[in-house]
Amino acid sequence: MGIYDIPLTTLAGQPGSLGDFAGKALLVVNVASKCGLTPQYAGLEQLHERYADRGFSVVGFPCNQFGGQEPGSAEEIQEFCSATYGVTFPMFAKIEVNGPGRHPVYAELTETADADGTAGDIQWNFEKFLVAPDGRVAGRFRPRVEPTDDAVVAAIEAQLPG
């Protein structure tokens, strides 16, 4: 099963999958509302708006596994993201990204190594994975790498379709 085939639930409770975005470059990010890195939502939204018309989307996965920093309900998460950061990119239901309850999407993603050659567990909130339009994982950026970092932007631009 490829990453596009794994069933997901949107933050609004609707069925979906990353397959809904097939043919686009994606930046998949585990997010949290009460983290020191939460201001990265602004950079993620900037990227989403900058490249949306060129076949790109940020996709957020709320996760409460790191310091309990995403304790809210789906409604609270949606309200926070919209009101605080003007988030318009798609968000999925809260999941686990590490451990025995790791969501299958993250089982696939965490097989990809970062720039230092290290694969495996997510380190913290706001770890970023670039998924190519064909569903291949094309890059991994650790939590402290800002979404608008030159390396992230260059990697996204290299994966934009057509």
C-alpha cells in the first residue's frame, strides 16, 4: 500500500486520504497549538499560499505526543489555527506519529532519512516531510528547520509538478 492509499479522517471528521492530493507536491507536518514551534504555522501558511496555484499543498496532522501540546478537540484546533494563523491548508484528525499507535502514514514517512541520514521516530512537533507528486517521499526536515528555510523552499520548488 502506498502513502496515497492509506485511509485518513479530516479534522472535520470526513473520510479522506493523501490520494486526494495525488499529482501535487505536499509538505506533511505534525502540528501542535501549544508548542514553542507553533509560530511555524505562519511560515507553513505562507508556503501554502505561495505555491498552491503551482500544484502544492501543506497538510497538517495534529499530534499530542510531545509534551501534551495539542490537547484540544478538532473544533478547538480548527478555531485556533484559523483565528491565530489564518490557516487555510488541509488538516487531518489528531494522530500518533511515534510508538505502537503510530498512524500508517507516519509509518511510511518515518522510513525516510533527514539530511544527516537519520530515519526513524519523529523528534518533536513540526517535523516536515516533502512528498513528490508521484507519492514518493522526497525529503525530511527536522522540527527546528523553519518552513521558509532556503533548503525547504528549494526542495519544494524542485518537486512542483509541470
